[in-house]
Amino acid sequence: MFKYLIKRLLSLIPVIIIISIMLFSFVKMMPGDPVKIMLGGSGTSIKDPAQYEKVYDELYVRLGLDKSLPEQYVRWVATTASGNLGYSTSHNKPVVNVISRPMKNTVVINVVSIIISFVVSIVVGIRSAVKQGSFYDKSWQVTSIVGVSMPTLLISVLLIYVFSIKLNWLPIGGMPSMIDDGSLKYYVALLPYMTLPLITLTLGSFAGMIRYVRNAMLEVLSSDYIRTARAKGLNEKVVIYSHAFRNALIPVVTVVAGSLPGIFGGAAITEQIFAWNGIGKVLIDAVNSADLNLVLAMNMFYAILSLVSNILMDVSYALVDPRVKLD
């Protein structure tokens, strides 16, 4: 296992280099002047043209924009590898300081969403497969189709209309006014604000996962070894949960691991709608303000997350099915 992980990590190096070159090139083609945006655009407080030109040139050199593109790329790679993600021109502070709090908020809401989706889909999917053709199965089939078909935007708007506008149970969006000190008191205050975006993300992910679990279980339950296990007189729960479920987990693991980048990507829309201070919202704001270093940092995060999810997928195969060997 350890040797396999080392091999996979080493094989990712050229992939990351190619992705970084492509991202850097695309971001550099974005319209807009980050220095002008940093100085406030047309609304700058510097009215003297000579003074403005002097400050502009100083910032231009400080940001390294006077260098050639290959030099800028090498400089960006070197600083990123050292943990310095550059300077945010729209926030006037280091990128690390800009994304630290939003990253925490995004990870919290997405991890909780993934856990809930996984647990619900496993319970519902197994029971639907066991009770194939029953009212329970058909009702969840309809529910999953509706959940998969509904876009995130529509789910968000419906939840806001029902629970925030009509019932006035939950806030429309935003974050608590108190400082995030990591205390239990803060998370209690955060709970009402994260409920609607959490429901939105969960509905968008578990609906499709239910169908994968159900179909995988149906395929396994029709296998010869399951019929043999039942013929031996094994308890039905033992047959389902000890024999069938573990083998049915293989395609489910593929879906869960492969959906990680998509879930974080979908969170960008949800965070924007609910004004949730997460990295998705930060990315959209960074694109609108031509904050190149921030856009680069966010896109590299999504790219690396996609690569890591593939490794997690392979490792999960070996953990779920002993027949799978990692060489």
C-alpha cells in the first residue's frame, strides 16, 4: 500500500506541472488590470496623475508583473511551493489570510453534507433493493429522480421561500455577527445559518447516490454466491450486510470519491446564493475583481482535489474488497 501511494504521488508531479501551466496561462489571459483594481480603478483617491503613475509603477514591480510570463510562472510556482500563495489585489492582503476562514467554512459544511448523504443513501438504498417493487422502493425512486433533476439554484430558492420567507424559521443567508473563535457558542450561533445551504448540498448529492447504492445492491443480490449463502440457511441480515453490502460498496466508493471535487465546485453556487463565506464565494468574487493570485490558488485547490480523489478511490477499493491488490 505504502509503495503504491508513493508511486501514485510521484506520477502526479508531471500532471500537476501541466495543470499549473494551463491554469497560469488561462488566468493571465483574463481581462482587467489587477494594479488598477488594487488602486481603486476610476474611484482612486490619488488625483495627481504623476503620483498615480508612480504608485502604479511601484505596485506593478512589487507584484512581479514587469517580468516575462515564464519568469512570473517560475516565481509563482516557487512561492506557492513554499506556502506563500501570493498577494490578493482585491483584498489587499496575502491570499493565505483571505482563504483561511472561508476554507474552514467550506470544509465544515461539505464534510457534514457528505457524511449525511452517505449514511442516508446507504440506509435507503439497501432497503429499496431488498424491498424492490414495494411502495417504499417506488417512492424513493421518484424522490431520487426529482432530486437529481432539480438544479441547485431551484432547491436553494425553494428552501429560502419556505423556511425563511413563509415560516421565518431560518435566516435567508449570511454568517453570524460574532467572531469565529472556534468555541461551541460560535457553532451554536452558526447552526441556523448553515442549515439551508447544508440541506441544499445534501439534497443535491444523496439523491443520485441512493440510485447507485440500490442498483449495486440489486446486482449483488442476484449473484450466485448470495443464492448459495441463502441456501445454506444464513440469516437474511447476515446475507445482506456481511456478504452483499461489502461487494456493493465498490461502485458506491467510486461515486463518493469521484464526487468530492464536484461537491466543492457546486458549493460555489450555494455559497453565493446564501452569502456563505466559503471558498466558492471567494472564487466568484476573485474572478469578478480579476484577482489573479486568488483565482490561481482556488483553481489549483480544485485541480489537486480532483487528483487526490482518484487516489482515494483506488485505496478505498482495496479497503472494501480484499481481492483488489494495489501494485
